[in-house]
Amino acid sequence: MGLTEKFRHLYDVISSQRFLNKEALGGEIPFFISTYKAKEELVVRDAIKSLINKLETSGIPVLEVNLYDLVCDIFESKEMIEKMFRLEKAKSKAKLLKALQSSLNIHEVLMPEIEKRINESNVKVYFLTGIGLVFPYIRSHTVLNNLQNIAKEAPTIMFFPGEYDGHSLRLFGLLKDDNYYRAYNIDKIETKL
């Protein structure tokens, strides 16, 4: 399926009332993954923006949580960006990775900030983007595992630069991120929802 067809399909699925009402999930969490090739990143970013505009024009507000932008916002608010640049120049990659992960503690920093954004929004769908940009200091399966406690009010779609077979995530089609069984591959959902 080409990108134009893929995003037409996404619009059709997401804009359906059955999807928005989280029907036919059998009590499962409303998490969905849409995969794409990493080399299509820039085109996909534009397509996501267009999809958001089209959904919002149709009366379906969307909250996009771009993990990279979120990290930058967190570092700016804590005045830590310059510190991270200095660490990058002075330390090894392993020490920088440890500092990034420590500064962005999933339970104390990252999830509370995402939860704050969700609580401040009044939307029908959450989009999770920027996955490849924050690897390896933020792992997609870790975000999904923790997000299920706070993103319950609306369906969540993670745009993933890689592969998802319903059981495991392969970032960039190369790196096995981890097993994750609780999300549906939205690209394979029938549009007659």
C-alpha cells in the first residue's frame, strides 16, 4: 500500500464512529500502531500533519504527542539543553545515554508530562510520533506499557518507523525493540468499522 492510500485508509478508519467509540475491541486497550519505512520519515511527517488537519476539519480533534518535541520542551523547561550539549561533547555515548535516560525518567518525568497534555486536551484521538528520533534513550514499548494507564479516554495511534507483526516491534526494520502484544496494526483494520 502506497503512502497516499495508507493515509486515506487511516482517515477512513479513524473517522469512523465505531473506532472513535472504541467498539469491537473486546475490552482491550485502544492502542494502534501504524508502521512505515524509516526512509519515508519526512514524507510521513507531512502526511501526519495533513491527516490531523483533515480529521480536525471533520470535527475530530487530535492531540499529537511528538516524543522528540516533548523531550526538547522538558529540557528547555529545566534549562538542561546546554548541559546535554556539554555532556555530548565531553562524555562517552554510554554516559550521555545514561544522563538522558535519567533526566527523562519514564515514571517521574515523561509520563507525568504526557498525562498533563492529555488532561489539558479535549480530543477524540491521540497520535504518538517522533519514535525514531528519541531512540535509544526512549523505547517505544516502554512508552506504550506506561501509556496504557493514562491514555484511556481516546484511541491512541503510534506512528512507528519500522515493522510490527502484532507481537514484536522492529525499529527501522532492523532493531528488535521488544515484544508488545496489546496494540492492533491499524493498517490491517477493515475500513468498514
